[in-house]
Amino acid sequence: MDGLAGGGLRHLVFCPGSRSTPVLLAAHRHGGLRLWQHVDERSAAFFALGMAKVLAEPVAVLATSGTAAANFLPAVVEARYSRAPLILLTADRPRELRDVGAAQTIDQVNLYGSHVKWAVDLPLPEASPRLLRHALATGCRAAALAREGPPGPVHLNLPLREPLIPRELLEAGGRVERGLQGAGRAGDGEGTGPGAVQVRTGQPVLDEETVAALAQELRQVERGVVVVGPQEDGALFKPLLRLAGALGWPILADPLSQLRRPRPEGFESVPLITTYDAFLRVPEVAKRLAPGGILRLGAAPVSKALNLYLERHLGAPQWVVDQAPGWRDPAQVASHVLWAEPRRLVEALAQALEDGSPADPGWAELWRRLEATTAAVLAQSGEGEGEGTLFEGRVFPELLPLMPDDGLLVVGNSMPVRDLDTFYRGGTGVRVLGNRGASGIDGLVSTALGAAAAWPGPVALVVGDLSFYHDLNGLLAAKLHGLRLTVVLIHNDGGGIFSFLPQAELGPLFEPYWGTPTGLDFAPAVAMYGGRWVAARDWAGFRQAVAQGLAGDGLTVVEVRSDRAQNAALHRALWDRVARAVRPVVAEEP
């Protein structure tokens, strides 16, 4: 614990277990760690993941041996691919009890395989100076590896032999003061605790000559675009606006890029494009917008239309900025991979290009016109709603204006994140978080509650009914820790995204195999966890319920009922209206 805390660990999420008792007692006695109780290991790991994403620092999760440890795997996978600093602590049987049929004993060595950056099977604990130094160094190293280059999960497997409780603690009846060991060593992130290994790291940068050459390459592109996928660095915004403004390129901002926010004074003319998912579906538009070059940052964008646009224009050079050894290029269309810290590289390029002028001012203007035209159509998204059902695409335009600038939005996968991409234009300071590493529908409630445990302002989660059902156990954290979360539950009774996929054409097979209606009423489950339930049947009721949830305490769930078939039809009708509106815009261009 001293090593982990010395490396910057401040929070440990734990589930009850016998074999993990010595680890939990050590964490309790340390005094510098905040301990978070959970019961379900899968939910606990996602809870820790949500904290790690918000804090951008290592968060640990502890489980006992056996299948308890195996339940961490979904969150480990997400942490690996979304680059979150998660530390897995798994208690284990000693070596003599492995592979001999002992109860609650599985092979936990390298349990998470390639999904962790580093895995160690520690020796049995003993009081020798050498072993104590080894434990201290291992903890420091684990915390450093979790948070650096790029961040990700690490696994410490901890074999423990009985007795699991010190005799003096039993004799004291469990009375133990916190802070007997390592007090005050957690939280500074500098590795300054007594005996802790000080790990100093530096961000990779390109040398001045390489930056100058790259700036010249970008300057030679007349009609380029900047594409920013999911990423967490809000400080990237201003230098990126400087760079795009100098080049005359539009910025295509993914909803998880932290860039859909008000532009600072002096950058209002830089095209910040948010409606590309709608107009790039139109073949004539995508063809007319053939770029001369593409600068890409962040993970792969959410939008399929944007990803197809990137893949379609193979003749244009594509510069992908990533941290070594990352290679985020799923379509394998990159012509250059730049291993460097993104913000520092963008700042250097903006400085190198600040004295120039855009090569083709008309290029940016075309993107601005398409953005304005498409936005005007999307603003009419509520037309055609049926009696008793609401259009899912309108959720985010209704929700985001209700959230203060210090708010956090956690968005679910499947349809919610896609609707956020299409219908949310930005204009607020709200931070947006999602699990787009592996893009699963599991653990989203727990991720949001972990985020709420670490975020100082109001937090909202928008999630579908299958995702909500998948992680109902996670709601326990709201009750245990008095957490504040407003859930917008889009209830279309099944898997809404499949109505947009070819499976929807399979007639009688569709509903039982892909639509999968459950007929569930979630109100009793929410009440069981002490939450407030509101069924919004119109947008006025939605706004009132959400506003009360954001301003209040505890858990609030606001249900929005939707019809899957009607929702798909409304989306397609809206895309058709966008196509009719934007075709004349590109037809007017020479």
C-alpha cells in the first residue's frame, strides 16, 4: 500500500472477501486512502474505471480469489482500450494450493492476458527487508505504469496464506486506528512518501526540425480537415483552434472530443463542425468534400459516416497523432503516424504556422454553410413524434441546456452516443465521458456512479434500457455512498440500434433474435436502491424532472419511452430532409 500510495493512488474500491482480508486491512491502516465499498465485482471494477477516467490518475479495485477476480475482466478490457489507469488487486491462494482442487482457487497468474500493460504474481508476504523493498517498489512501479505512456490497467496478484488476520487485531476485537502506517502518503502523485520510488516521466515531443518539416507539409495542403475523435484533454481546444485557423481547415469534433464547447474570443471564425454525421451520409456531399489532407487526433470517431469519409479518400495524406506505441488507425489509411504528446505537438505546429494565411478561404466557408444548413434541419428533430412516445434524437438538445458548465455527461453506447453525435452541437462547457474503448453496453451505470464519486458537479447518464438492465447491480453504489446521479433512461423495450442494421429486414426473426423486447418496468428496481423514478411523457415533464434531479441529491431516473420502429423511421426521414437541404449547397460550388 505504501508503494501504490507513493505512486499517487488515492482511491481503492473493494468487494468483501476472506482471502483479500490482509490487503483490505493494510489499506485501512494506511490512512491515506479513500476506501469505497461495493458488492458486485464487475460493477466495482467499472465504478473504479469511472473514477480513474474523471481523475486521470490510478484507481485500484480489490477482490478475493476465484471468479470474483474474473469478474473484473470487462472493465479491464475497457480500461485497456480507452487508456484508463486502473490497478487490479486480486487476492490468491498460496502456490501449494494452486492446481490441486482447492476451493475458490483458479489460475489467476496473467488472468487478464494481453488486456493489461503489466502483470505480476507477487511472492508470499514476509517481514524481510528485501521483500518489503520489493513490495514497495512493485507498488510504485504499478502506479507509474498505470498512468503513463499511454495509461492503462495493471494487475498485481497477491498470494496469501492463512492466518489472514493478525493475532493482535483479533485480541483487540477489530479495533484499529487508521494511519498507523504510511499516513499522508497518498494523493500528491509525486512519489514522495518515505521510501517510495520517485518516478519521473517526460512526454514525447518531436524535435524542432521535424516540427518545421511537418508544418511545411501541412501548409502545402490547400483543402485539409482536422478530425478529433474521443479524447480527454480539454486544454487541447485553444491550440487546436489556432492551428486550424492558421491553415484554414475545419475541425470535425467528435462528441467525446471535449471540443464541442464555446469558442474563446478571437476564434469564432474557425469552423467547428458538429453536424458532419448527417451531411456526410449524402454521397454527393462526401465526394465534393474530398480533402487534400487530414490531421487526426484522438481515438476513432463514433460516426460511421465520418469513418467512411476517412477511408474513402485514400489519395489524401493522413497524419495520425498518437502516443507511442499507440496506432489508432482502424481503417489502416494513415500515411504518417506521429508519436508525440498531442497538445504539445499542436502548440508547436500552431506557433510554426501562425504567420501564414489560409490557402483556400472558400474551403472553410463551404464547411460553415453545410454546418448551418444541416443544423437548421436537425433543429426540427421533434416533428412526427407519436402519441405517448418521444423521439430519441431530441433527448440531448433538451438535456444539455439544463446542465451547468461544471456538469458531467456520461453517455451510453449503442444508440445514445450516436444520437449525441448527430444532434448535440455543443455550446456548453459540459464535459462528456463514454466507454468507447471496447464500446460495450455493460458497466455503464457503474462507470457513471464512479465518475459521480470523483466529480464535484452534477452528473447525468443517458443510457438505453438494455444497458441499464445489464448493470442494475451498479445502482447499489448510489445508495451506499450517497452519490448524486441523474439517469435519463431511453426505454424502447429492446435493442434499438438493430432497427438501423440489415438484421431489421429479417422479418419474423428480427424481434426474438435482435429486437429482444423484455417488457421490464424499472421503477421497482430504482425504488429498491432508494432512487426517485419519474416517467416523462412529454418534453415539458422531461425538463422539469431532469432539472430537479440535477439540482437535488441522490439518484433520479427519468424514463423516456420510445418506439423502436417509429424512432428508426424518424431518423431516416430527418436524414432525407438533410440530404435535400445540403445538395444545393454543394451544387452551387464550382
